[in-house]
Amino acid sequence: MTHNSLVTGGAGFIGSHLIEALLERGDRVTVLDDLSSGQLTNLAGFSSHDRFRFVQGSILDDLVVDELVEATDGIVHLAAAVGVKMIVARPLRSFITNIRGTETVLDAAHRYRRPIFLASTSEIYGKNDRDGLHENSDRIFGSPSVARWSYATSKAADEVLAFAYHKERGLPITIARFFNTVGPRQSAAYGMVIPTLVEQALCGVPLTVHGDGHQRRCFCHVADLVAGVLGLLEDPGANGEVYNIGGTQETTILELAHLVVSRTGSSSDVKLVSYEDAFDSDFEDMRRRVPDTGKLTALTGWAPTHSLLDILDETIAYARQAREARFALERAAH
């Protein structure tokens, strides 16, 4: 029997890869996306698939959400504000989209008794830089006036809402907190660090590293993240729980920039840029963010299969192909 899946925010980078996997397992997939950050080009590879449907619309539209949820068997809720640049530049839109939009989707899911998978974020942990953040780690935030922490608060509120629907109304929910995820189709437009560094290297301009570059991160290949999501969707034991999904190979951003230069063969320099110059005087960052993914592994056996070098090489190859395609279009236009 074909499973009907609704994916909100499916035209985004992660969503498009998940949809491919859902179609491959035999699902019928409907995507709801307002294209504020997602792109139709991300869906081009399967847009004509007979089990795929795209609806341009907003998760803030009660009627559209109601109609689509009624017709589905389950929801993957990915729609949210994305990227540091978007969050800092448009904090009000980010906050309203995350909270009001998620409430709209949860309300419809409850009305029709549809299970929901909620994509959350490592931003939940705020400035907590302990070694291996687990799902019950403390959340440490700065002032609510700082856009980054208002975004983190909105995602925490999404989780609170989802757990409340589960505990008080019996709605089947699963939550996953995504850590830094990278791979083909990810855009540099919203401040994602690896695509930005790769684009700068290929253009031969200095690679910009914010702060002192010693902040530490782990990166996860999108294929590994999708495998983790599918494992949770398919396991009844995930109901009512939250899971981290992320890479475990730690690096500083400065080391990352030099790796990008090396893997691209670029002649670019690496340039340190203050947070004040890159964003504004109120911007705050965390020194370290490393996930503990033991809970996910214990349930599903999941483990990342792509190394940091794998991630960089695939991202570089994709960026080169995209640049060639743009140049070809420009040449054809002239």
C-alpha cells in the first residue's frame, strides 16, 4: 500500500533529498513550500514523477494546510526560517514562521490524527559547548534581543508545542534536532559555511572566517541525515521522543577553510572577519557544538558514513557543476 507523505518546506536543500528517498521507497509525496528559501530547481529531478505533487503555499495558510493534511497519511514538517543571514536580517519573519506555522501544522495533524515528524535544530542548545550534546543537555541562551537566540527560542517553542500535543492529545510525534548538514544543492545564499567557503575558493577571492576561526563544529552529509530521518520514520519506538542527527568529526572553522583551499586547489587566502563586520554588534556565536547521537544509534543502528573530506569533495564537485551550468547559460544568452 502506497504511503501518502506531506513534506512542508520540501523545496529546500534537505527536503529535496528526503523527497527523493521517500519516492524511492514507494511513497506518494506532496510538497508544500512558499519558495521563500526553497527552489524549484531542487525538485527538477523528480518534478514529473507520477507520485509527486508540488503545492506553492505557506504553512501560515490554515485552509491550505488543512486540505493537505487531511489527504495525507503522515507529515514531515521541515518548513522554517533557514540560515544565520536570514535569521539575523529578518528575525520577526523567522519567529512567526517557526511558531505560528508549526502550530498550524500541529493543529491540523491533531484534527485528522496524522503522525508528524518535526525537524528541529542544534540551535536549541544555544551557547552550551559541552563535549557531546545529548538530548537532555541544558539550553543556554543569551538575551532575547539577540536575533540568534530568538530563533533558538522559537524552535524550542515548536518542540514544546509538539510534546504538548503528544502528551495531552495523544498526537504521534517524533522530533529530530539537525546539526550542521551539507551536500549537493545547498546554497551559499543564507550564510551556510561550507558552500560559502567553497564558492569563495572557486571564485579566487579570500575565504572569510568569522571571529578567530577557532570555533569548533561537526558536519553531516545530507545523505546520512536523510538515512537517520528515514530510520526514525520507520521505527514506532521513535514516537514521543527527540533525537540528535549530526556528524561526529570535529574541526575548527579555520581548519575547514584551509581544507577547502587545499581540496579546490585555489590560490585564495583565508581572511578573518569580525562578527561585528559580518553581522552586527549584537551577534553572538558558540565556541563549540558537537552532538551525541547515541540515542539515535541505539534505536536504529544509525551512524554517519561520510567523512569531512567526502563532504567537501562532493560539495566542491557540485559547486563546479553549478558554475559551469551558469556559465553555459550566459554564453548561450550572448
